[in-house]
Amino acid sequence: MLKRFLLLNGLATIGVVMNHAAGWGYTALLWFTFGEWGDVNFTLVGSPSYFGLRFIEQLIAFSIAAFLVVSGFFIAFAARRSATVSWGTVRSRIVYLIVPYLLWSVAIFLFDFVQGERYTPRQYVVRLLTGGVTDGYYYVPMLCQMFLLSPLLVRLARWNWRVLLAGTAVILLTVQSITYLEIMGTAVPAWLTFWTQAWLFPSNLLWFTLGIIVGFNLTAFKEWIRRWRWLWLGTAILLLPLGVLEWEYWQAVSGEPFLPTRLTLLDTLYAAAIIFTWLAFENFIPPRAQNLNDLGTKSYGVYLANSPVLDVTARLIAVVLPFVMLHQILLQPILWVAGLGIPLLLMAIIGNERSPVRTYYKYIFG
Amino acid sequence: MDTSDILMEYIKQNLLKGRATTLSKSDDLLDSGILNSLGILQVVAFIDERFGFQVPDEDVVYENFNSVEAISTYLAQHQ
């Protein structure tokens, strides 16, 4: 089953690129509606292109959960037979996450600066600490928090994993309930909404914890997911369209013409169903499995590099080929190829044996 | 090349990526920060590919994978 983790990581890497590309798709739909940048326009909300983007977002809603399960599993491995994971391991993991993150963040700040964007020193610090530098960077501070919590999580998992799993599920349900209340227009105290932010651990702690628990109970977990494998598959297939419809419902309830998607209860169930399906059907080998494996090993580098690459690519397309921005069926595949291909190319060049900067590969791509 | 040399070379090429770290066969791969969540999965996949031995999931534990020496010993006992 563990070999499936690497493939799952590869799938999740494709998923995050597609998710960021869909973000640019919405930008094009809403702010490039008439072939040039303009005021926000909701004419295309509800169009086939809009639902195409929503479908993509829903399809890959398991990606972050998958990354976190794999990271959690590693913590179980690293905890050995000791009571908990050592601070040395935690420190080492955080250092190897933060160094490439800082490097890419500074590069993006410089790019923004050249484009005339100015921030106060406090804003720079806040953006770094919250992963607000660009789309998707929230994941890094959030994962660092998971690693910092891991000594406690390991102790709890060894004490009573059922209680721990239930506790993290309750935390997630609370976060999602607050999201639902906000959508419905209910006044929620600011101190509560603060904890629902994506860069903070509560909204994703369940997945990291699940990875640790799986690591400690591997044989039992394998038997359990295999026994119910058709249920996971059926649930995943059912929840894919239901997740799209759910957000349409909440968008209608909110009274807003457009609501950027947030993770909901159905998304969580869908992510679990996809991950369990993938791990349970061990005999299913996807096409190009070796490439997917290789991609899985490069997930952090692609994760960091794809956002700025997509920013530049989409802005270039808007200038050079503006008509492409109007057709998601053209724009999305171009962004997928650029978002995956350019980071992989950079990694191949820098990681090449003859590259003079190969020594720095780990600090650039993790 | 024996098993440990092959593993050493693989780790240097694919996990260290040219990083100027001196690595001996008994060094702890976890404490030195060489092995992460993907690194351990990579090594398991490499063993399957290179030595044709599928490591059972239950054997992917720290005791068997903490160093090049430990992995070689594990492989010698199970292959």
C-alpha cells in the first residue's frame, strides 16, 4: 500500500496545479469577460466554462488532504518505537520546508515590486507568516504547524487513536460549521472566524493526524479500507457532482453572485473517499505510473514553483493571446502544461549532474 | 558494487542531489534530514525496482531504514 502513497502524491501534485489554473480561469471569467481587463462582471457565472472550472476544483479537492496524510505517515515512521517524535526530526523537517519557501517568496516579492506593487514591512511579514505571498502558499505555514504539533499528536495517537481521530474530526466540523454560518449571513465573532483560515492548522489537522494513525495501525487500516473498497469508490463517484451542487446551493443561499469556493463537509467526505479508494484498489496501476511516481517525489518543488509560473503565464497570455483567456478549453490545458512542465524543467536543469548550482537544489525545491 | 554501495549512490544522487554532506553508511538518515516522507517512499520504490524485492509495508519501520547499513542488513536477511 505504501507504494500507492507516492502515486497519490503525484496525483495530488497534478491536482494542485489544476486548482491554481482554475483560479486563473475564474479570474479570466470575472475580470477579462470582454477580452481585456475590466471591472468584475458576473455574466459568465453559470456558463459551461464556469461549471467546467467548478468540476475541476471538485475533482481535485483531495490534493491537500493527500499530501497531509503522507506527511503524517512519515511522522509515525520517524517516531520509531519511542513515546514521541524527536524535536530534532521536527526541526529538520521545518527547516527543509521553510528555506525553499522563503526563497520563492522573496522571488515573488521582487516580481511584484518590479510590477509596482508596494507593501509595508509589516505586510511583508504577515504575508510570509500566513502564506499569503501567492495562491497555495498557505500550505507551508500550515504544514509547519502540523510538524510542531506532531510530538503531542504522536503521544495522543499512542494513548488512544480513536479519541484523537474523533477530536480532530470535531475540530474540522466546527471549522466547517462556522463557514456555513458565515455563508448564511450569521454574525460570527471574529475570534472564531480567525481559526477557520486555511493557513492555520484546525481546518486540516484531521488529515495529518489520520496519516499518523495509519502509520501506527497499518495492518488493521489496510484490512479495513479493502473490506469497504466498493463503498469508497461509490461514495467518491456520488460526491463529485454533489459537491459541485452543494456549492451552488450555498452560493444561492448567500445571495452573492459569486463565492470563491471553500472546503465543505461534502468535500471532506469526498477527499476521504478518494484517498481510501486509491489505497484500497492496490492492483489498479494507472497509465504512466512511473511518471506519476517521479512527479510524486518532486511534489514540493512543483507546489512552490507552479503558482508564480502560472501568474506569469496567465499575464503573458492576456497580453499576447487575449482571445485564449476567453476560452477555458484552451486556457486550462495551456496552464496545466506550463504549471507542471516549467517547474519540472527548472528542477531537471538545476538538478542535472553538470549544473553548477546543483548543490543548492534542496534549498530551492526542497 | 555491493548492496550498500548501490544504496549509497542512489541516496547521494536522488536524495542529497549533490548537497555537500559527508555521508557514511552508518549515519542516521532521519536525524541528518536526508530522509523525509517522500524520501522513504522513494527508497522503498528503488529497492523494488533495483533489487526486485517488494518491501512489505509492515517492514517499513525506522529500525530497517534508519541508515544505509540498516537497509543493507534488512535486505540481506530478506532477499
